[in-house]
Amino acid sequence: MKIYVGNMNFDTSESDLRTAFEAHGTVDSVNVITDRDTGRAKGFAFIEMSNDTEGQAAIDALNEKDLQGRALKVNVAKPRTDNRGGGGGGRGGFGRGGY
């Protein structure tokens, strides 16, 4: 199960998260998201746990719980959608208004 962890203290490390989540099951991976230019943490991470039961137990136990002075937001990660597309939109159909 892939889990999203938000509202993290910027100093929270992968090790800190692994320790918190391992209390609820087997952690397969921890990925703290960092800014590509500065290398500084962005305040969120993704955790992968071995199975859904352990993942849900971690979510239930850690959502809204304090870790290093911040109340974590912990939930099932949503599949990524690529929203980086171009504009478009615009306003077509000029001159067709009226009653």
C-alpha cells in the first residue's frame, strides 16, 4: 500500500518516518520529496508498506498525530495524474452571442 504523508516538519528524515511507520508493520520504502533545485524537503513523503492491513493500521494510528511539532496528514496515496499540460482553453465562438 502506498501512503501519502503531508504537513511534515521540513527536518523530518526518512529514518524518522521509517521508525514511526514500522511500529505498525513492514515498511518497504520511504521517499521524502525534496525540491530539485535546493534539495530541501517539501514537507511531504510517500511510504510503501507491505500490505493493506498494515498500511491502514499506520494511517489510523498516525493521521493527525504529532511528529516533530507538526500534526501529520496521513492517507492512502492517490494515483498520480499528469496535470502539467499546456493551456488551451481560450474563448472560442466569438460573434455568436445574442438573443
